[in-house]
Amino acid sequence: MDKEEQLKRWRLVLGQASDPQESISMGEDEQGMDKVLDALYDSERERGLGSSSPNVTRWLGDIRKYFPAPVIQLMQKDALERLRLHQMLLQPELLETLQPDVHLVSTLLSLKKVLPAQTRETAREVIRKVVKDLEKKLRQPLQNAIQGSLSRVARSRRPKPNAIDWHRTIRANLKHYQVEYKSIIPEKLWGYGRRQPKMKDLILLVDQSGSMAASVVYAGIIGSIMASMPSITTRFIVFDTSVVDLTEQLHDAVDLLFATQLGGGTHISKALRYGRQHIRQPRNTIMVLISDLMEGGPAEDLIRQAMEIKTSGVNLIALLALNDKGAPMYDHHIADQFTQLDIPTFACTPDAFPDLMAKAIKGERLRAEL
């Protein structure tokens, strides 16, 4: 990148105030990019995006013209937060122009009570698109990790066709590759035994306070996927100052997400107490608490509930966040106490969740330190 190009980029980053004499020459595209960036980030100017639909629509079209999808999503997020343009989500024609992502889903869910009927249907379609994309990404890793961990299988040297371990068989027979046929002629077959998978119970306790919005979205999608797997029973419970069991909605992730109530306070001990009622076999149960641990009730009660669940034999895991951005602000004191109780406490990305579940099912020790 030459010096002139570097100057142009810094000019776009710093805005018009950095070049009051307009000494840096910019082409048509750079001027267009500067205009949309200026409308969003230059708080000194009064123009902004305005509140009219044409202005917002034009701006949304411009950012699609000049920037790639990840940047578009960031700018949409900033527009909603900095310029308070939530009114654009109340209009279906504007909503259709937005780039769907988890943040947009979180915002729509928080606004669902004020969405007009027509916009509500558009919002469902936007949410369904994001859910479908994430399900496609997460379903296979989750299924592979969980089913592989539950099936404590023995190796077989004479497997039936549907029980062949193809990866191991191919590796063991690479030396028998036939060039003329472009094929491997296996001398030995490796396969799995016929032991039945051991059932597990999963209880997801999901904090639906405002700071946990993205985690609620990911947890809902993951819970819906796991509920479709016959070898594990899944219960999905959301809470703020009250507790709501949404297990019956797990068959449809969109319905499940629309049943959540983002915002409000937090009463974690009440959620743990409710979850305990559904523990059938403690040593065969995994309980995942997804919360920033900002307890609104007595902290002593929360610690006591967690300790009693842990000592009963339940594999209790505390996730400070389930998103792509790491842990938000959380209660360090309670997190430290959880760690002292040998309760793994950390943030987790959705991509890492299948591996976490696999280790939990196999009883492997998870990272317990912060």
C-alpha cells in the first residue's frame, strides 16, 4: 500500500475534521464511503441519518455498496445504538433491507412487544433466516460430538456395513492403494461395536437479562438442535426475576426465541431451585447455567444452591456468555466462589460448545479457572 492510499484510509477513519483544507484527494467511491461514515460517526454534525424512511433506506443501500457484510453488520449495530434508529425496525420495508445477524435478532426480540403486526411477520422471517444459517453451521458438530461421546463403543474387526469406521479403515489400508483402479482395496475392516449409547439429561438455565441477549439467541438455537437428538433429553429454562420453562417450544427455535422476554433483573438462585426439581438422576445430568452471575437476590442463597447441586453429583457448568465476543461484565466475586466449588466458570463461543458438551458427557475435567 503506497503513502497516498494510506492517507486516504486515515482520512476515512478520522473524518473530515482531520483534513479541513481537503488536501487529500479522494475518488468517487471514497467520497461515498466518507459520506455514509460521516452520517453515522460524526456527532458534531446535525444531519446524521435523519428519521425519515428515504434517508435511512438510502443509507442502508450505500453501506451495502461500499462495505463487506461483517462491516455492514457492525455499522447497523452502531446506527441502532448511537442514533437510536429503532424506529426503522418498526417498518417492514426497512427491516427487509437490513443484513440479518445475531445482534439484529436480539434487537428485534427486545422490541417484539411494540412491533406492528405486519412488521412482526417480517421480523419472524428475518429471525428465521439467522436461525436457519446458525442451525446449519452448528447441527453437525453438535450431533457428532454428542453421539460420539455417548456411544462408548468397542472396536470390531468384522463390522457390518453400517458400522464400518471408514476413517480408521482407510488409514489402515492406504498401502493397498491400486493405482490402475484409483481405489483402495481394503485387506482389513475396522468398525464399531453394538453397545447402546448411555442417555444423558441436559438442563439449560438461560439468563434473559438485557446484557445476555446474544447468549439467549445462541442458547435457544443450540437447545433446539439438542432437543431433536433422541439420545439426550433437553430442558430449556429462561429466567430474569421470574422463571419460565420453555421446553415445550424447543421443537421450533423461532417460536422459542419469540417466547423469551429480554430485559429485566436477575434471580439466579430461583432458576437453580426450579432446575433442581427436574433432576432425575444427578450423576447422569448436565446442568449448564448461562449467566453473567449478576445476582439480584441474596448471593449466599445462590452459592448454597450451586453447592448443593454440585455435591449431589450433577455436572454443573457456568457459562458467563455464549457468544462470539467473549465474557461481558460479570460478577467476579461469585465467579471466584463457583471456581472454588470446582464449578467450571468461563465464557464459551458457539463453535466451542460441541467440544464442551463432549467433554462434559465423557466426564472429562473442564477448564475451571477464569
